[in-house]
Amino acid sequence: MSEPRAEAAEVAFAEAGGRLDDRSRPLVRALGAAAPALVPLITGDPSIPEAVLAEDLEAPLEFDRLTASLCPEGVLDEAVVRHRLRRGRHVHLVRLALREALSLADVDTTAREMSDLASACTELALACAAAQITGQRGTPTIAGRAAARVCLGMGKLGGGELNLGSDVDLCFFYESDETDEAPGQRHTTHEIESAIATRASKILADVDEHGFVFRVDLRLRPEGARGPVANSLASAERYYEAFGRAWERAVLLRARPIAGDRALGAALLGMVRPFVFPRRVDPRIAAQMAQMLERTRTELAVDDERDVKLGSGGIREAEFFVQTLQLVWGGRHPELQVAGTLPALRRLVGLGLVTDREARALEESWALLRRVEHRIHVWAGYQSHCLPDGPELDPFARSLGIPDADALRAALTAARQTVAQLFRSLLDETARGVSEASVLAERLAVGDADDAALLRTFGDVDPDEARVHLARLARHADDPLGPRARERHPELAARLLEAIAESADPGRALRFTADFFARLRGWDYPRLLDERGALRRFISLFGASDALAAALVGHPEDLDVLLGGLTPDATEIAALHAAMVLEPLPNAEDFVAAARTLKRQVTLRLGLGWTSGEIELGEALERLSALAREQLVLALRFAQEELEARFGRARREDGGEASMVVVALGKLGSAELGWGSDLDLVFLYDHDGETTGPRRIDARDFFTRIAQRTLRLLSQPDAEGPGYETDTRLRPSGAQGTLVSSLAAFERYHEAGAQDWERLAWMRARPIAGPPDACDAVRAALASVAFGGPLPDPKELARMRGRMRSELAHEGAGVVHPKLGAGSLADIEFLSQWMLLRCGRSPRSEGRDLLGRATSEALDLLLGRGVLTPAEHAALAEGARFLRAVEQSLRLVDEGGDGRLFLRSRVAERVARRVGVRARAGRSASEVLAEQIHRHRERIRGIFDHLVAPVPENPTPRPA
């Protein structure tokens, strides 16, 4: 920390009347050392540090809370809004700068929160302007309703990547000029909407005694600075169809509705999508993007050496590398139609259009450049992208955790060279750096691949092990490195080796590639070579996930599934299973094989969808849950039809039909099922009776046989892949109880005094199979059981958590269990379930809606009811997202593991990469991951102890 700057900030703050104490002093000093340009904000308003400390500095600020903090009463008086927006901007800018300076947030989080801040400010400014202008001039209407308007955020704001000193690029649009004519109307709709857009911009950009909110740039609108400030959808459509230029495609690529009517914004973006992403692949866009950048550099007289944004190998080249590939291929691959740089980069990797090594290098370089850019903004005090000059560079470097100016220059030079090479590669494919792989391919052909050549190509691998796997790839003439394959496909060897070298883990990728081709010879090599990205997509899987790689190696015929099609959603998953309902009923072996094949292929596609960034983790877990439900329904239907053929249907005593319901608990119950998770199931039937067939049995025996058969169909081994491990121990009386219970017996058991942990378990229960009426009855019974007794003793729950931590987690120094350990996912789940029990006790019928909630839904509900404070909610929600990502990444990366993460291991490095944690300020990615895990766990643990009860156990040592 720069002591002179820190001390100067402390003195200036005290002289301005600020209160220095043990909490505020470190913040003031950190601001002075890392963000001296922001010190005038806290000396101008000494209450800002207190406002910053009112929020949990370690927790990201959620958008809804951000909006409420800017204008809590929804007041639209312009003078009040202007003042609140300016103060709110100052508070949050200081907070964001401090979070990054104190290593509490990476640049990605800072940029996302800064974009949220700008979006929330624009929303309030637009609402205020609309209220003022329409109050004076009238409200345009269409068929009697108010006409809609929307503001699009463009550029970094649209991509969710706004930096700490950015302008905001805005474009205003409205629904139509064809509005109702009001008696005595003096202003056209266009005049009113233009006035609203102008007023909203001025609310944000005007400088007064409190400063400004954001500088506003409106030049990205249709026709640029010469065009109208606001455009109707029809006029925008005409403009882009007739006059849209290449640079406007790049602009619209990162457009996002940030204020006003989001549906109108979505309609607008849908309208221009064919212009932005034409189906025809046009590689000339790369040259056009390069020309745009050169014109900008010339017009602005860029200092190429010091400018980290526009200089050679700077931020703009990194962004243009990604955007160019999006514009070239986005028409063919809709999954590339995303606004953010990093999400798009990960999807390019998933499609094989960028290698994993290229993506890692670009992401790390881009992150360093962005971090330096952020620090420049809060260091210089004006909009600049140039490094400080002279003696200023040493303290600037130290503020970033870098020893001195020379070390900073060296790091930036390496990063910029990486970016520049990748950007040039778009214009010259030979610049993509395949020479080492080509040389190795030639040397392998003549048996001259020494250790040095292997290490140059693959990096940190065991040369002897690598040589064994390369030999396996050349064992037969038609193998990829065999003589006949070399003769027929001369480029195959070099491109295959390049793809392996560029994967996330070349050693593993090489082993799995050899395993794969040992099982599948004679593959259509031209397809892998001709379909752009196919080879990279295929090989990248082998370096990304042991579990997915093993699934593909075991069934190489699934390569077709891997290379084609988007990630399946719940609708497609249901349709695939519906197509399996066959008449007449197949034999059980064929049925299980078909079900396993479908499960394996859908799981593979979902895994690829998440690892490539096409879907978020929450979506992946929901779809894995949908897959499990469909597999269970399929097995249940098969078992039921099989048993009904022997015994007939079950009838109750009054002649009606008796039914069975399958209840899911745990992760399946809350639709958060992960890769390899067990299914927690309970079987309940509604009425006693007997079957109607020639051989009659009572209803309980009949439904028990169906349940047993269903479980066997779900779990029995099969050559086509594993089924599901099932757990039915949560039924009444546990493993000693009957497999299937009547609903009446279930209710009697719990009325007699079920244990507290059982009631907590039912909070994550939901019926997933059975007739609708029977499911409704079961849902009501579950609510009665969960909410009917006294509230479980929180101290007993804490003791239970302590036992789980000590007996199941097996943590130690440098070893954590993200699911079961102290401050883990289990703490969040226990806490949310217990607090939901408190919420649903009166009236009891409300409890039905509280069952089967995903963790995120439960936390949102608890926040909405005031049970959790905003800070507690933010800490728990962010902790749950992060730890869930760590848990699932670990499962995919380390398939044979026991759920524990060894923080000083190669696996930890792979998990860090998977969850988006990168090396920072001289610390490895695994070290940064360990710090983040510790920070989340400490906050979660403290909240659990405060809201439930302290857990009686020894503190978990901080991860080493």
C-alpha cells in the first residue's frame, strides 16, 4: 500500500469532517492508496464511507437492492432523482473500487456491477423524464394504452462490461408513430419521445454541484450524431435494412435493453437479428473490424505504448477478436448471439472455433488489461486509458499487487503480445501458432520425437506417458497417426496434435483421445477435418471433464451427438422420452438399453452445454432434474403396464381406481440434481383395495411390486451406461419401513412424532409422478406433515449439522467439502428449509407453495418476506451459486473423487478454471480459489450461527 497517499487521504477525510474509526479508517486508506482520484468524493461527502459500510463489502450488490437504494420511495421528482442518482453513483463507485482494490472482486464482477449501476440509473432517469414530459405534453397511446419505449445499452454497457470510468452508450426507441390522436394534441409522438430521451440523458450527464451520474454518448443510434435522438421501431427497421453498415452490426451485437419496456427491446433486437447475424458466412468482416480499429487509432492519435485499450494488443483488439468470430459464425450458430465477451469466448471454445489454450490466454490477458484500465480510471481522475508516466508508475504497479513498474511493463507486454497475435490470426490463419504441432507430427512419422519436442507441444506432461499414448494412436494403419491415415489425410496428424495441445489438460486429452480411437477405427476423418471446429470441439471435451470424456470413450458412436445440435431444454427432453413409449411393450432388456442410451446422450449434451458456456449451471441442474424425472416416469410406466398385464388395475373398495404417487426429495425434489447425484424417492398410494385381474392381490402388494420394479429398471447395470442410484430411506421408519406406504399410514406415522430432520427433509419434497388429483392430495399431506408440528429446535439442527461436518465431510488443512463442510451448501439448505418452516406455519395451507423450492427460490422468498436482510440474502445466494459451481465442477473433473477438494492440487487448478477463477497479483488460480472458498464459507457459517444456532464443533482451519 502506498503510505503517503493513504495518509493524505486519511488527513483530507478528517479535515472534511469525516469520522475515522476502526471500520472506516482502513477503507479511507485503501481508497487513497489504490483510487486517489475518488478521494474527493468522500471529502465532498464524508457520509459515503458509512454508506459503503452499511452494505456487506464482500457481497456483490444485487440489481433489485441496487435500484431500491437509488430511489427507495419511487419518487420521480426530477430534482430529487438527480440528487439521489449522483450520490448513489458516488457511493457505489467508491464501493466497487474498494472491492477490487481489496481483492474482494475480480474485474468481471466489477464490470457487471458497474453495468447494473448504469442500468438502474438509466431506468430511473427514463422513468423520471417520461413522467415529467408526458405530464406536460400528454401520453402517446395505442388503442387506448400507453405506448411503450425502451433504452438499449450498447458497447460495454450492453455487454455487461462497463468499466469504472466509462461513458454509457445509449439508444432510445419507441413503439410506433402511429398512435391515437388526442383532442387538442399539439405534439407528435416523435417530439414527445425525443424530448423524453433528451431529458433522460441530461438527468444522467448534467454536471452540477454534486457532479454527474454518467457521461452519455448517443452517437451509436441510427444515422449517428445526425439522426433523431429517438426512433420508432419501424424507422429503425427501415434504416438498418437500407443503410446498416458493418460497424453497426458490431454495435448491435452488444445491444441490451436496460431501461423501459424490455419486451419492446426484445422485439427490436429480434427484428435486427438477421442484419447482425446473416446466415451467410462472410470472412471479410475480420478485415473490416481491423480497418475500424486503425481509423480509431489514427483519429484519436493513440499512444500505442501506454494505451491499454486502443494500443496494439489492447482491450479493443481482444474484444474485436471475439466479436469478429461472433459476427462471422453467429448466423450459423445461434448460441454465439450473446453480448458479453467472456460468455461468447466460452461458447466459441465449445464450438471448436477457438482452442481452449487460446481462450485461456486471451481471458487472462484481457483480465489483466481490464484490471489495469480500471485502476487507471480511479488513479488519474479523468477518462484515460494510458498508463501513468515516470515515477508514478511504481506506486501504480504496487496498488495492483505487482512489485514495481518493470514487472508491470513485462506483464502487460506479454499480455498484449498474446492479444495481438490472436487478433492478427483472424487475418492470417498461419498466425494461429500450429508450428510446434506440425513439427511434432513430422518427427513422429520418422520416429524422432524426443522429450523436448513433446514438452514444447504439450507443455507440462509426462513425456514417457505421452509417448505411450501417441504410439497407441499409430498402432494400426488406419489410426489417426498411422501411415494409411497420414497418406489419405495429410493434415490430420498436425491438426489432431494441435487440438490436444490446445485443450484444457493436454495430458488427459491425449490419454482419452488414444482410448477413444482404440475403440473406434475407420471414423469419417474428413468430417472432423471439414466441419469447422468439429475436431477442436471433440478433443476439447477430453481435456475439460473426466466424466464426460469417459462417457464418450465408452460409447464412441455418440460423437454424432457431440458434434451436432443445441443443448436440449426440458421440452426436448420430454419429447425424446415420449418417443420411447412403444406398443407393444418391449422386453425389459431392450427397454433399459434404450433408456440408458437416451440418458447418456442427453447427459453428455447437457455437460457440453455447461462446460461450453451455452447454459448456466442453474439451467443445467434443472434440465438434469427434468431428465431424471422423465426417466423415472418412463420406468414407472413400463413397470405399471408389466404388472397390470398380470394383476389388472388396483381398485379401491368403492370401485374407484387407486393410485400411486412418487415423491422426489433432496436435489431432485428441488430441481437441483447434479451430475451423478442419487435420486431420493418415496412411494405413496392413496387408497387400499385390490386388483381386478384374474390373479388378485391387495393394493399395497401391487404398488410395492411396481415400485420395486421401477427401482430395478432405474438402477440395474447395462452396457449402454449407468442408471441412477436410488435412495428410499426417507420413507416412514426408514430402511426398516415398508417400501410403499398408504397416504393414511404416512400421515399417522408423522402425527405420532416424526423426528425434526424428517420434517426438514420434506421441505424439499414434490410429487413428480402420478395422477394429478393424487399428486394434489399428497402435496397437501406433505404440507401438513412439514408444518403441522412444533418448530424444530434450532439447537438440535445445529447439533445435527455438527455431526454431518465431523462425520461426513472429513475436512482438514487444505481440504474442503463444498457440500457438507463448515459453511457449505448444507448450511444454506438447512437454514433456508428451517426458515421456510417458520414462514409457512400460519396459515398451514400456504405450506404447499413452500415445498420443493430450489435454494435460490427459497432465499428469494425469505428476502421478500423480510426474514433475511438484503446483506444476508446476498451472502447466501452468492455463496450458494459459487459453492454449487465448485461442487459440480469437481464432480465433472474428478469423477472418482469423494466430494472433497484438495486446494493445493492440479484438480483445484482445473476447478478454478471451470468456475472462472483466474490467477491474480502473483497468486495461482488455485490460491485465489482457496481464498474465495474461505470467504464464502466464513460468511455462510456466521449467518447460520446467528439465524439458527451456533454449531458445536471446532472451527475449521482456513484453507492453506
